Amino acid sequence: MAVDNLNVLWEKWLQFEQALLDAAEFAISTETALDIVDDLEPLIPETEREAIDLLYYLLFGDVTAADEVPAEEQTGLAKISAEFTALINMETKKLVQPRLTTISKSTRSLKKLVKRNVALGKNIQDAFAQTAADLPPLSELESPLDESDTKLLVSIEGGVKETLQIKVDSLNDSILEFESDCFAFIDGFRMNNSLSEEQWQIIYDDVHSFWLDNPPEDFAGAETFFKMAETLPTVAAANKTLNDTISQGYDTIHKKLIKFKKEILLFEVSTYEEILTHSAPRLRDSEWSGANRAAQVLDDAFASLIEILKRNHIMIIRPEIHTQFVAAEHEILIAERHDGFAKGEIIKVMNQGYKQMGQILLRANIIAAR
């Protein structure tokens, strides 16, 4: 809290308090009737305290000003009152403003998170596109194999290229949709989580009333006052709502990020791994050097994908054979009896899994012994 502002506020309160006393003395000495509410009889204050209380209502309640009080008295008191109100509202705003500032900062942080994951998606997309471009054109190369075997390998490579292009196109659409969805949420998060003028006014009124009901006795008391004002129901409720909003915003984006990585990015990487399992071996084991080069391109691409994931703190889950099945990290596709393997031991890894900062994103698919 800025001490300078609070000093000004305290000085203005002293002026206002003195103006109230002067107006109260005037009302008492002249037996001026203070018209508090239209449908009530005007009241003539008999004591200084009663006069001040009535003047409070004149200034801050749903009231009409007393015609009998001279205009110059009303104008002077109203001017000081307005200045005091503006100053106390400035200090009151500081009770809630930090949370609003946090929301503003949070929107920037959330957008950075989204942009990092969009960049990850584009890196994976580029890796697939580059792989398709690097594959040798087997259909144009001379083959030492017979026509049937050559056509088979050309067909396999053609299918791989087609799959890679589908992945590139699918990722392009998914990345755009993810980015648009997240940014729309974040923009709405920022726009829909500020306080309206009506909400601010309710808080201002409560703090103002709290001050008038419990005016500080000195400057130190004024400093303490605003710490106490934080516990007022309207202030506490606004801060709680804003704190909850910040948490909910991060939770929502976190879920969107996990879904994007799990259902889009890692899905594409995992299905590419299946290409290595089912298509690459035929190319790799062939006597045709062109097919061998194609297999090497596919292997290098997968290694590149793993490096891209590691740079983004996504680590692989690839259990060793004979290690025990762990439900949190492994998913059993097939359970079978197998010599040399105890129950629950891993026989084969079909697809590796992935985790990030200790959180499982995708479990490894395995064959385990039963």
C-alpha cells in the first residue's frame, strides 16, 4: 500500500471530520432540521454525535439534502466528502486489484504455454513432412529384385508416404483448432473475470461504511484499517472468486494441453511407430539398397521425433523385457503363457509410452505373461 496515498487520505479524512463537526455545530446552534428521507419528518439534532450521524446519511445514504442548510455549507462539505470518497476508493481498489493483475498476467502465461505446445506440434508436423521428402523414390530406382518383390516394396513405401502426408494434413488442422480453442478460452477468461462497476461500487460502499462506523484514531490506525477491510465479506468474496477463477483457468488449459498431447501429438507419434514395426522391417531386410535407405530414413525420423519430445520434457516409457508389469505405465494388449516368463513379466513392447514431469501421458502397450 502506497504510504503517500494513505497520507493524503488521512489528511483528507481529518479535513472531512472537521467539516462534519463544523456542520454539526451549525445545525445544532441554528436548530436546523436535517431532512433525512423524503417520507420522514425532518430531524433537529440535539447533540454533536447525532448531528454527525445525520450528516453521514445526508452524504452517503439514500437521502435528500436539507434545504435549510446554507448552500455554502453544503457545497464545502460535499466537496471534501467527494475528495475523501475518491481517496478511500483508491485504497480500497488495492484490496482486490492484485488478483485482477494476476489474471492479466495469467492470460499471458497461459498463452505462452499454448504457443509452446503449438510449436511442439509444428515441429512434429515438420518432421513428418521432412521424412516424406527424404524417402528415396523407389519407383524410379533400379531394383535387383524380381518384379513382384519390387512392386511390393514400392507399394510399401508409397503407403508410408501417403500415411505421412495424411499425418501432416491432420496435424495442420488439429494444431489450428487447438490454438484457436485455447486462445478463445483465454480471451474469454480475461474478459469475463473482471469486476463490473456495480461490483466495485458495492465493495467501495462496504469499505466506506466500515470506515465511517469505525474511524481510525490516528494514521497507524488507518494502515491497520485496510488490513481489517480485507476480511469484509464483499472484499473476501471477490478475492476468493478471483483466486478460484485463476485456478480454474490453469486447470482448464492444463486439461486441454494434456488432451492435445495425448490424443493428437502422441497418437501420431505412436501410429508412426507402428510403421516401424510393420512396414520398415520389409524395407530394412531387403537386398535392395534403395529399400534399405528408405528404412534408414524412417528409423532416423523416429529418433528425431523422440529428440523433439525430449526437448519438451516428454520422456519415453519403454520397459525392459522380463521386468514386471506396472499398471500406471503399461497397458497389456495380450496376456499369454510363455516359457521362461513369470506371471506379469513383460514379453514384448508393442508401442512405447510417454510421460512428462512425472505425469503419464500415454502408457506403453505390451504383451505380458500370465
